[in-house]
Amino acid sequence: MNISVIGAGTMGNGIAHVFAQAGFKVNLIDVNAAQLQKALTTIDKNLDRQIAKGSLTTEQKTNTLANITTVNSIANGVKNADLVVEAATENTELKLQIFKQMDENAPEGCILATNTSSISITKIAAVTKRPELVIGMHFMNPVPVMKLVEIINGYATKKEVTETIVALSKQLGKVPCAVNDYPGFIANRILMPMINEAIYSLYEGVAGVEEIDTVMKLGMAHPMGPLQLADFIGLDVCHSILKVLQDGFGNPKYAPCPLLVNMVLAGKLGAKSGEGFYTYSAGSKELVVSESFEK
Ligand SMILES: NC(=O)c1ccc[n+]([C@@H]2O[C@H](COP(=O)([O-])OP(=O)(O)OC[C@H]3O[C@@H](n4cnc5c(N)ncnc54)[C@H](O)[C@@H]3O)[C@@H](O)[C@H]2O)c1
């Protein structure tokens, strides 16, 4: 089975990595040549980490890298694919345009999957001539480490396509969970209101950043508190997923907390901007509680 992955960013390099490691031939496609080079370097480093942990041999590393070919055009990259996984930037118009291109250039019968965190699979499928072959394949970050693949059935997705993607996810050593296509699917529909509620608790002065995260870590056995997790996801990403939930369900309970809105407007986007609920020193993941939130 030939796999094509569109987008060589954070998620795309991880998706290419796990397919290649499982023995599939992968075309990794990006419009940005520098990003393709960076993705190969990241995959190389992550494979070395697996070797250091004893979960991979150097021979397996060599074979994994040999399975990956980088390509800079969708038309060339998908023409022999049996499955295309799109992991380009989370922007509806961009994804609709990419899916039209995938549909025009991929062989008949090729399954078209998207790694979108929140955009409707049904909407994406509707711009293709094969909506029954379109499905969500939502990997979690970091892909080589996280076990879950949330599989999202669009309104028209055929049962056989879901079965193929479930089987394929298992072949990657992942645990698939199939869900239906409603705003936020399951992962973000449950995670984002929890993060929003944590931000509301801070906004209303119920507790400080560390107290909120500590309650959830030690009281609920979460590996990371919701405010720290929001920083790692990106506060702009959290904001836009909450808007998808609010608009999709027409329910104000999903409205982003005013503090989250303000932080995004101020450019405090979390780890990637160096400051969110915590501050991050350049190049490190060391946490310092942001002064603006200290009691
Ligand atoms: N980052 C996460 O934690 C996470 C988790 C789950 C799902 N997702 C989803 O995965 C997708 C990718 O997210 P990411 O964090 O990897 O983004 P990213 O910004 O790291 O990477 C996106 C890549 O897409 C490329 N791209 C843009 N337009 C393109 C085009 N026309 N053709 C080919 N490549 C193109 C960009 O050059 C970039 O390399 C999004 O839909 C996002 O919602 C992200």
C-alpha cells in the first residue's frame, strides 16, 4: 500500500514516520522545501531517540528512512497513492482546495483522509467526487508516541473505508477509536471545554495557575494540567476550536473565556510565543509561572 502525507509540519513528519516505520512506502509532500528538509531531520532525531530507548534497531532506522520520499507537488505526490493523509495547516479554505487537488490527482479508489482537529469531514468530503472515500484520521501529538487515532466518519463515509482505516491504524501499533462527524469530534469536544473552564477559574480568581494545574494533575491523575496543556497546544488553536464548537452547536456554553480572547489578541499564544499561562525560556520547555498570573 502506498501512502502520501500532505504537509510536513509537526503532525505530517510524525505521520510519515509511523507509516514508514511500519514498512509502508511514503511520499511526504509540502509546498515548502525547507519544511521537507526539517521534517527529515526531525524524523532522523526521533528515530535515534527510539534507538537510545532500545525500541528500534539501527537497521530498522535505515529501512524507515529509505521508505520516505519527499515531493514538492500534490499532483506528483499522490498519483500512485492508495491512501493520502492530509496534515496541512488548519485552515478550511486551504483544506478544501487541497482536497480538490487530491481528488483530481489520486487514483480511483484511493482513500482521502484528513488529520484536521476540528473542520467538518462532511464539508471536506463534499468538495470531492468521492465523499464515500473521505474520512478523518486524527493522530495525536507527538505522533510516534501517542497511541490514539480518532477516526471520524463523515456523513457519506463507507463502512468498508472505516474498517480499512481501523485495520491500518492497528498495523501502525495505534489504538483506533471510530466516532461520528460532529463539531470537535470527541477529543476536542471534551478537552476544550475543560481547558476553557480552567481559564474561567483563573479569570474569576478562584485559584492561580499552579493551583488549577496541580488540582487536575494530582487529583485527577492528568499527566499535565489544563493550562499547561493549553500552552502546548497553542492558545490561538484552543480559541479557534472553541469557536468551531460554539458556531457548530449554536450553544454559548462553548464561547471562549474573555481572558483567552485577550491573551490571543495580545499575542500570548503559549509555548510557541514564549508566553501563555507560563513563560518559556527560548529553546527550552522549562516552565516559569507567568508573572501576570502570580498571586
Ligand atoms: N499540532 C498538533 O498538536 C495537532 C494535533 C492533532 C491534529 N493537528 C492537525 O494537523 C494538521 C497539521 O497541523 P500541524 O500542527 O502539523 O501544522 P504545521 O503548521 O506544523 O504544518 C503544516 C504544514 O502544511 C504545509 N502546507 C501548507 N499548505 C500546503 C499545501 N497547499 N500543500 C502542501 N503542504 C502545505 C506547511 O508548509 C506546513 O509545513 C492541522 O489540521 C491540525 O489541526 C495538529
